[in-house]
Amino acid sequence: MPYIKSDDGRREALQRGEPALTAGELNYEIFYYVKHCGFDRSVIECFVLQFFCREKLTYQKYNDMTGCLIRCYKEIKRRLNIDLKKEFEEIMESYDAEIAKYEDLKRDENGEV
């Protein structure tokens, strides 16, 4: 679980729902929201979309998002004793077609592995 410094205003910004700038901030934002407000898929998806829409989509962005959701789910389970595996998997799976399309585009542009 990333810990966001308390002296630069980012914690407060994320707690207000401002877009995360890094995968670590996205993880913090989701964990904080679930801890203090409960799980709401539409809110979590909004955080993810805000993270994605900041800049051009890349493999790294998809990887960061997937890794963040996995680590966040595990930390929620460990620290809050709430099992949201199914819910987090559903969010990740909702991006499978988009990620596959991106992978196909890059394979066409750069050639097969």
C-alpha cells in the first residue's frame, strides 16, 4: 500500500476525489474510499477512468491499473477484512476487450512477438 506524504496536499486532494497522478495514488484513493465510504463500483470505476484519461493510453497505463486493482483488493482484504475479489475482478475484466484491442493494434504496428 503506497503511503502518500501528508505535507504536500496530495492526500487531501485524493480524498476529495481529484484524479490520481500515479498508480500509487490511484491505489491510495481507492483504498481510502473503500475504508471510509464502502465499496461502490461506479465510484471506483470513475477513479480508474480519471487516471486513464489524463494522458495517452499505453501498455504501462493498463499494467498500472491492473496491478493497482490487484494490490488494492489484497490490501483491503488484509487490513479491512473485506473480501472484494469478485468486485475488483469484474472491474478488471471490463477492460479485457479494450486491452486486447490495444494489444492487437501494437502487434500490427510492431510485429508479432
